[in-house]
Amino acid sequence: MRPGVLSYLIKIFLILVIVAGIFAIAWLRSSIYSLQYELGGLQEELRAELLERQRLLAQRAQLLSVKGLRLRAQGLGLGFPERSRVFYVKAVGGNMPQEASFKEGY
């Protein structure tokens, strides 16, 4: 090969490497931007899920509170029984008749 042809091939190769490098950098930058957008979406989803979790924990605490239970029971017409209206049932076992009394531990 002649020196002129070899230098011409090296120039073409270097130009191709530079063009490929430019495209690789552009592809890498676009990939980084798309990952940033995806990460932002996931962070927004995480924030929404954390808010939902806090709301559900607050709702659970409200539903399990004694005051809330008492208010819901009163809304349904339920209340604590009077002592005179309570009777105790003692299980004998099997299909036998059950014993009942107004006194505890009869």
C-alpha cells in the first residue's frame, strides 16, 4: 500500500470514530434524561403512596378508638347493658340443655 492510501483510510476511520462517538454521547444523554423522567414519576408515585398510607393509618386509628366505637354503637342504637338485664349461660356440653342464671358463676 502506498502511504497516501493508508493516511486516507486512517482519516476516514477517525472521522467514523468521531461520528460514532458523537452519536454514542447523544444516545447516552437521551437515556439519562429518560431515566430522570422515570425516576421523577416513581418519586411522585412514592409520595402519593406515602400520603395514602398516612391517610389509612389515621382512618384505622379513628375506627379503632374507643370514643369512635362508642359513637358508632350509639348511632346503631347499641349501648352497654344494664346489670339487671344481664344473664349468664353455662355450657354443659354436647346437645344438652344450657343453664342460665342472673348470677355469675352459679
